[in-house]
Amino acid sequence: MKKTAAAGNRGTGVRSDCYVTLELKKSGGLEIRLESKVKPLFGDSIIDLCREVLTFFGIEHATVDIEDMGALPYMIAARLEAAVRRLIDTDRRFMMEVIPQNRYETKKDRYRRSRLYLPGNTPKLALNAGIHQPDGIILDLEDSVAPDKKFEAAIMVRNALCRIDFYGAERMVRINQLPAGLDDLEEVIPCHVNLILLPKCESADQVVQVDDQIQAVKNAHKQEYPVYIMPIIESALGVLRAFEIASASPNVVALAIGLEDYTADLGCPRTREGRESFFARSMLVNAARAAGIQAIDSVFSDVSDMEALKNTVLESKSLGFDGMGCIHPRQIRVIHEAFAPGQAELSKALKIVAAFREAEEKGLGVVSLGSKMIDPPVVKRALRIVDMAEKMGIEIQDAEKQS
């Protein structure tokens, strides 16, 4: 049996993290050695936390070396737990309490204009992500995490969900490809996560597997809050099965497309013009609309070209997408503004809403604008456009004048 294990990050440029080495012994009690700039202020509390974690796992004799680079308690606990679980066979988890401000639920049809990707094993990026006000924050366990770090990244993400204030953003986790991703759910579902992203999804059965596992973990922990699913379509087969994936569960709230893997599957380069992905993006939007859910576009990888990003978002919106991914906080404002309703769009929506309210007041069963009948989905979209304009502070008065 192994007697020594390590977890964490160290080296030049590492901040808000730590590196933990754990050696199990047969005697001698617990020896915890700490290197930290904050040792005079917080050394005792860090050592006490480590003792609590080790005692929780029934470890009585061990030496722990901690190189601290400004890690918060939840990070230190996660790194030490990862080292412990590499050495002993246990089903136990050192669960930290979810802070009150993270115990919120999200709605199935909430705005998902932007979702900010954060590597799950790089804690410094997650600490203040919520202040940038993305609609969603994705703690990623898949492509952004090295294979040998995925185990401890899942523990780190679990603790981050419990202890970081996300300022109302939808709290998302991208799990690994199945079947490995099912183990990720064991870690994150008890922590009030709002949405699970299912990467490289190619069948309805994969959605059902995730949905069933989510429910099983919720039942085991006696939890009732909703956990939604966003499958990511990243292959030709996934595109052709988009509708069955979108309609596989009532907990599916959106379909996303990942164009880097999709174009790789086609065997062609991804271009800024996007001709190679037009069919896939159109298929995904139609599948999502047919299933009554949202369509989410891929990320824009050039974080320095805001004008190109704006043009890409406007094109995305014109195809029917509701939002897209982003890989840097500076992209969030551009995405939100480009997805916002224009004056002509808002003016038309206001006319439809006015006709709808007039029909309600008169007790009419149908809504008409002039000589045209207005279907309920059109009214719903118009109400959503007006609501978005109000929440973004867009001048309704100017649009009302046009209407």
C-alpha cells in the first residue's frame, strides 16, 4: 500500500492555492508542518483544519507538509482530502457547509446569454468570478483539467460550490465524458449546483444516465432542489441526434454546441466565417426550439478582438441562439449588449405585449395585431424581450414612441 501522496499546485505564478504532501505512519501521532506567509496570523487555524480533516478520515498517525500560496480554508481541505483518498479506501467525503448565499435555485427559462468557463483545478480564477456578472459560471472538470488532476479537481470544485459567493450567477459544472462523469456527480450534486453540462453528448441514453444519477445522489442526500442539464453537441452524430437529446428529459434546459471538437470530427478547420458549422448550428437551434428549450452557441476564442466578438454574437443571435460561452470576463459585457434587443425588435415586442394585455382585459381567447393572429409562443417571446430590456436598463420610452 502506498504511504505517501501529494495534491495541489506549486511553482512560479501559483496563487490562492497550496501543495500538500501526506505521509501515513504507524505511530507518532499527527505532525503538520506549514510554510506560509500568513502563518503568524492563520497558522493555528490552518493546522486545526488539517487535524479535523485527518481525524474525519480516521487517520491518527501521519506527517503533513503544506506549502501555502494564499489558499483559503476550503482549498486546503480539498487538497488534503485528495491526498488522503489517494492513500486509503473510503467512501467518506469531508463535506463543507454550503454558505447561505449559494442556496438559491434557478429557473428553467432564465437568461443564459453568457456562461464563463473556469478551469476546475485553478482556484484563483474562481474566487471573484461572480463580480463580473455572467449569467452562468462553469467550473470545468473536462478539457481544461489535466488527466492526472481530474480526481482532485472534482473535490476542489465541490468545495468551491460550497464556499465561494457566486453573486447569483447560475452555478454550473461541466463533468467529464461518460462514464467517468457519473463519478463527478457524486461530488458536486450535494453542493447545490444548479446545472450540469454533459460534454460530447451523442445520444438520449447519455442524458438519461446523467439524469438518473443526479436523482440518485439527490435522494441519498435528501435534496429536492432542481438540477438542470445542458448537453453539449460536439460531433456529427450528436448533431444528427440533436432533437432526441434535447427531448430526453424535462430537466434538459438548453443545447450547447462545441465547435472546436465538431470541426475536428468533420476533419476541417474552424474558421471565423463559420461556413463549415452553419448546418450544425442551424440543426441545433431547430432541435432546441422543437423541444422548447434554449440554444447556446460555442465560445469565441480570441479574447482580444471585441469587435469580431460583437459581430459573431450578432450573427449567433440572427441564427436563433440565446447565448454563448466565454473564456474571459472581458467578453461578458460585449455578449450581453449584443444579445440585447435592438430598438426595432423592442418596438415590435411592445406592440405584441400591448395587444396581448388588451385581449386579456377584454377576456378574449386570441390575440391579434391588426389583421394578424398572434400565437402564444410569439407573445411569450415578446414578453421575454421586454423583460430583458427592462432588466438591462434599455430605454423603453424610445421604443414605445416607435411603436
